[in-house]
Amino acid sequence: MKRLLAAMTALACASAPQPPPTPLTAPRQNPEREQRADKPAVAPPPVTPDAAFRAHPPPPAAKVEFRAPVPAQLKLKNGLPVFLIERHEVPLVTISLAVRSGEDTEPQGKSGLASLALELLDEGTPTRNAVAIARGFEDLAARYSTQADADSTSVRVTALADTLGPALEIFADVALHPTFRQADVERIRVERLGQIAQALDDPQSVGQHVLSRVIFGEKHPWGFPGEGTVRSVKSIKAADMAAWHRSFFRPDNAALFVVGDTDARTLLPLLEARFGGWKRSSAPKPMVVKAPQSGARTVYLVDKPGAPQSQIWIGEIGVASTAPDIFPVRVMNTILGGSFNSRLNGNLRTEHAYSYGVFSFYDTHREAGPFMASGGVTSDKTAEALAEFIKELQRMKGGEISEAELSDAKASLVRAIPALFASNEQTAGAYARAWSHGLPADYYSAYQRRVEAVTEAEVGKAARDRLHPDALAIVVVGPEQSIRPGLEALQLGPLEVRDASGEARKAAAAAAGK
């Protein structure tokens, strides 16, 4: 049977008509054209009323000119300065009490004192406990916050314009009359120690804190984290916080910044009723701790076994906010590492793919803060990435920049200004920082003009004067066993081992015990 079926199939194939052979001279057919011919024609899209509008992209809008507001300068009867910016679009008012004292006033061994004292302000006053304070702000839909900085502190509240009086009543009581109860101090201390433990396990935080310590040394307050260390936080007592608050929260060391839906006629009586009785106290002797001079370039290694990335932090003492060359320095840093299109990011991220992103910044204050350049890099390329950091710093110090770099950097700085004034709280914070740094009230209104006036020669001089690649402190947090040989081969300077808190002796002892 199978043979019969096979024979019948072969016979059918043989008898089927075959297509004629294609002549050699026949034109070559286009399969796509044949396929299109077989398909029905597609109907054109219907004409819509806005078809003409969509046919062409809209032209660019007119250039937006931003002008930063200049606050009106007022004063209470006790001399407390008041800076007012009226904004009536939204019925909200932000009031920020700024104090020209911060981490720079912390005694040796008491790092974290300023931020702990601020955190305890709303834990209780002689007439209100923490629950009453929290409930009072909540019932008024008011938002309360504090912030400690390197050389200033601030206490802030945002409230509805209609309830500004009651909100100020609680706010003034909290800011001026904290009690620092021992039970509250102990509870906040436990929370703070937990935060420090988390920071010691975070390579990025470790890198920044160790760099600050080696830049500013063991005696300067800025050499230690603003949140404090385990040792310092355990040593701080309620009496320390009360003494700090009494010494530095004074009307001659503070100013009020008010932004929002109010005016001087409405505002001043409210402020006089709550802050007019604030009396001056005896001012403590100012703490004068000079930052050490830069020494020989040194590499500090913090071991993070098994880490897939190394954190690189490079720095030195930078500039003060009031330095004559501050604007050329800012333009220079924007070119170096202050924007996504910077040289550092273009090299280590775009060209070499060592990092997701690297940056540099100047942390400016009344006194010179740090200059830092940093980034997380893949650990197996730690030495190569560090070499590129140094190469870009040396190239920047040469002072050669292009017109395109200068133009882009200045445009980047100018475009960033409006973001400082996006909300009432940001506006109050911007002017509080300017005042704390000793800058004039019209600082931001003149900012764009001063940026645009920076020349190529000024940027080059700022780079030559302010960058010292041969005297930098270099901190690397990563797997010591795999990255140390490469770091030593670079011969950038002596290599010291530190632990996560920046201690050298503990790290050396731990290494010896391995």
C-alpha cells in the first residue's frame, strides 16, 4: 500500500504544469512593489481643525527674565532685624529665625551640640510639652522645621496668613524658651546614635566625613560631622544644650526672614508681641580656630571589604563666601565638576565609564569651607579613576578654558538662580544664608550681573590660585585588599589607613590584628 501511495504522489508531481523559465533578459521584479500592489490603498488621515497648527513646530517663547526680589529691611524695638518679602499669590507666610552661630561654636569633643539643641527645641517649653506643641502646629496646619549649618542655625514655620498670630505664639515659645528635659534628651540621643551608626555604614558619608577630618584637623569644629560622633553625642548633657542656646540665641545675633502673604503693617505688631521682649544676654568670647595649612598630598584609605564600588573624595580648604574672586571660582568649578557637562563627569562617566557621576563643589561660609571633588567608581578601576581625577585637576589648574565652556558655565549658574525662590521657604532660606554669610541684602538681585561679568582671564587666575593638586587630601573608601596595590603604584604620596570615623590608630591596630 505504501508503495502505491508513493507512486501516485510521484505521478501527480510529474503531471503538474511547471511555470515557464524566466528569460535571462526579463526585468527584475520588485517584491515590495508587488506586495504593495496586492494591498488596498490606505486612506489619507482625516483633516482636523488643528492640522495647520500641527504641521509646523511652534516658535520659541520670548526669553524669560528673572529678577530676584530684594527684601524690605525692618527692625523691632529691641534691635532684632526683620527682612520682609511680600508674596500675595498664595495665603501662606513663612517665618525663619536665623542665628549666626552653628557648628563653628561647638567646643572640642562636643560635635553635634548645635544640631541636638535644635532638635530638642520643640520637645518642650515651660508652658507646653512636646505633644501640645505638635498638636498646636497641626491644628493650625503649620509646618515647623529646624536646620543646623556650619556657621548658622535656623528655626522656621510656615502657616496660613489667617492663623499667623497663633502660629507665631507657639513658634516664639519653642525658639526662645526650650527646657531641654532630661528624658527628652535621652530619647533624642538614642535616635541620634542610630543615625550615626547608619552613616558609618554608608561609604559616601564615610568618605566625606573622613575628608573633612583630615582637611580641618582634630581641633577645628568642621573636622567632625554635624550630627556628631558616638563619643561626642554620648558626652553632651542637657546643661550643655541649655548653655549653648542661652549664649547664641540672642536678638543681636539673629534676624527674622518673612516671605509670603503679609505686609509690614500687619506683621510688625505680631512680631513685637512675640519677639519684642527678647533680651540680649552676655555674648560669649568668639571661638577662633584657624583651619590648618595644606600639607603634602596624602592618600587615606578606609577599608570596605567586598564593596563593588570605591568612593573617592579629594579636597582642600576652599574660599569664603565674601572672597573677592568668589564668582570666578564658581564659574571655574562649574567647568571642572559643578554640572553634568563638566570635565570631571565627561571624563570619568562619559569617556571611561568608571562612574555613574562625579562632581566637585565649594562649600562656602563666612570663613573658608572645603573644596571637594567626589564620585563613586567601580572598584576594579579605582586607581585608574583616581588618576583621571588628578589629571583633570591639573588640567584645570593650567587655566586654559574654551569660550564654549565659559559661556555654558555662566549660563548654568544663571539658570539655577530661580530655583532658589520656588517657594516661600526656599526664599527665606536663601536670604537667611546670605545674611549669615555676611552678604548684602541685594546679593541675589546682583548675582546674574556678577556671573555674566566673569572673564576667561579671571577664571584662569582663580584656577591657578585656588587649586593645589600637589597638596590635596585624597580619601578612598573601598576594598583595601584589591585596590591598595593600584593606589600605591600611582605614587601620589604617603598612604595612611583610617577607620570609618577617621581614626588612624584604630585602623592601624585593626590592620595589624588581621
